[in-house]
Amino acid sequence: LGAGEGRAAVLLQPFVHQVGGHTSMLSYDEHTVCKPLVSQELSFYESLPLAMRQFTPQYKGIVSVHLKKDSLGNLTLMASPGLGQPDSCGRLDSASGDATVTLWHKWAAGSSSEHGLVKWSHTQVTKTFKDSCPGKMLLRTDLQYHTDSLLEDANGKQPERKSYNPWGLHCHRQHLNRMSSKHNENKLQQFLLLENVVSKYSYPCILDLKMGTRQHGDDASEEKKARHIKKCEQSTSASLGVRICGMQVYQADTGHFLCKDKYYGRKLSPEGFRQTLRQFLCNGNQLRTDLLEPIILRLKALLSVIRKQSSYRFYSSSLLIIYDGQEHKESADHHLPFPKTHGTNPSRVDVRMIDFAHTTFKGSKSNPNPTPHDGPDHGYIFGLENLIKILQNLSEGK
């Protein structure tokens, strides 16, 4: 490599812990993910109320991405930090060459298993992905994936555990298909850079909840509006103001993650929703009752913030509840004198709002609705209150 040639090139991996959504999330570096930029979401992050910051991923800027196809037809996404900001007119010039980041998709061609990356616990999955390409994909909802599929580095060392949630894989497939059909080598697409909120967990257990009683944005077509209203009516969105959109839970007894997708979540009754919430806190051996209080406290803190946000409507946004599937036994390891002190450590759980492409608020630059909504988002508040109630019942053993 010549001086400066590809110096900052990074191998960008698909983000393996994506459990919901339909946009492909990419892993930019260990602490950062990126997703295609939507102006309404950018507008939200740029004028985020201070009180909400602890409940959203940190916004880290914009990166420009363009497509390259290699001789084998594999797609490579090249991201150039700093390019495509308003002042650089989106030109692809060589000056930014050493700031280029490569987004590389291992499974752009063929199935992941051909690259020996993933040992699926169902051979079925590999077949499903092979067959899934352009058509709509039906995922088995009870998929489990191993965490023991290890990637070797150049020296044959096995640096880290890699595990793939089937839902994320599905999104990448679709995203690449879309991008390659619109394939244009020099067209810049802008991506948002956001904090990877699960990077500090060894085995991130993630629950993705679609909040509120209404999911369609103000800009939705009549057809889309009708579709979303129907989904809400037929799911717990109407009755509880919240529905499950995706989930992965580490099962300590088997060493697998148990994964559920949005199709599973949509079919749940309110009782089924309660059961799945309970399952999210079951590690295969026991119910993690120790997590209930910290989760409830954080949800209550979020509730009081949302109640104060006038004109905000978080249509179609998600709430993530996160904890580590591997319990930390620091006290035993290090013979700490106070074995219980870390029991109250709030960072063992996290609650974050994500996905603001349809969020509207007064003064939003890209607000499709000229007449702002009044008062707080009551649908969201209704969902949060029900969620807190269900978790409190769980903690009381109901």
C-alpha cells in the first residue's frame, strides 16, 4: 500500500444484533452503526431535547456512501466520512481517499454458510435465505443461532464470537437487492452515524418494541395509512399501545440466542405479549427478577420526559430494552468485599428510543405536517404506562 492509500479503510460488517426494523443497519466501528439517512430523522437528532439524550443513541454525524461492484459481482459499499456534507457538493474526489471506509458485505453473493461464517442451528435457515432473494421472506420465528461460530483472523486466531440474528440478515439481503437494482457506481447515498447502544454487552438481549397506538407518519399515503391502522387494530398496539417488533434472548443453558421477529409479535394477544415479555427476562435457567426494578425505573424516567415533550409524535419509532445475557459475577471473581453493590448498577440495563424517520414536532425543518400536533404523544404514553404495569405485575409474581 502506498502512503495514505486506503489507510483508514475499515471492513464494515453488517450489524449482527439487529432484531427489528426494515432498514439495513451497518456496523461502522465497534461503537458506531450507520443507516441510510432520512431527513426527518436527521432533523430530530439535530434538535433533540436535552432531556431525551439519555434515552436515544448519540448522533455522530453523516457519512457518504457509494456502491462498487467487484469483478465477481459482489457489492461493496464505500463510505467517505466528511464527503457529501453541504459544503463539499458531494463530489467523489481523491483528496478524501485516505478517509475512505469500505462497507463490505460478506453475503452479497450467495448464502452466508458458504463463507463458513455462521453455524446455524437450523439448516432450514440457510435454505430459506438461499431461496429468499428477490421474493418476500418468511422467517421461522423460533430461530436460534449459535454464538460459537468464530471468525478466524489472518493468523488463524479466533478473535471474537460472531453471531447473526436472522432478521438482520434478511434486512441486508433486501437492502443489497434494492441498492444493486438501482445500482449506480457514483451516486452518493448519505448515511447517519449513530452510537451502537449494545456494544458494551457481551451477550446483548434486546427487545424491540413499537410504541404508540398509531404507526403511520403524517406523510403516509391513504393506502399506507390504512395498512398501518389495520396492523395496529389487529395487534396489541391498539389494546396496549405497544407491540413486539423483534427480540433476541441469550439462553445460558444452551448457549443459543432465541430470536423472535415482527410477524411473531404482531400475532400476540395481550396475554401473549405478557408471556413474551416474561420470556425476554428468562435466561433458560431462571427469571432475571433482578432486572425488573432497574428496567421499571428507567421506563418511569422516560415516561416523565415524554410527558413534557409538547408537539412531539414518535410515530413508528421503537423502544429498545437491553441487558446482558451473561450475568457478571464480579464479586466472586475479584473477592470484592461488597458482593451486592453492583446490584443497583443502572447500566446493567438500558432503555433507548430509536427510529425517528416519522417523528414530527413543532419547528421540524422537514415536517410534512404544517399544523403541529398539540401536547405530548398520548399514544406513546399509553404504551409506556402499560409496559410499566405489566413489568410491575411480573415483579410482584403475578
